[in-house]
Amino acid sequence: MSDEYTREPAPRAEPTYEIPLNATLAHCRGCGAGIYWVRTPAGANMPVDPGTGVSHFSTCPQAARFSRKREVPRNPTGSDR
Ligand SMILES: [Zn+2]
């Protein structure tokens, strides 16, 4: 499928996902916005913004909460062999 007439400059190459009709509407734990959970081709669940299909990770103002998992505190005094 080639859209040769699409000349809109893309400020960001945000991947968009198709929202299935049976997608579950949920709310972001970070910012409380409405999101849909979709299954990516990779088989992962991805929250996307309704209407745009853009990953909510890209638009969420609280995305920093999700991008970084809680660092597990390492124990420097662990037993070394
Ligand atoms: Zn959010």
C-alpha cells in the first residue's frame, strides 16, 4: 500500500497501532487518560491513545514512570567468590 500523495511531514515517527473493536478501554495509571489496550505484532500489550492509535508511552506525561522499572537495589556487600 503506497500513499504517494501523503506529503505531510511527520514531526515524529510515532508508530501507530490499529485499535480492535473489542479493545478494552482502560485508564492510564500515570495520567488517568483513556487508553486502549492493543496487542502488538510482537505479542505485547500496548496502551494506545483512542483515536490516534499512538502508543500512550509516547504521549503520556507520566511516561517516565513506565519507561524505567524500579531499579533493584544491588547488594554490593554480596558474597564474592
Ligand atoms: Zn498516561
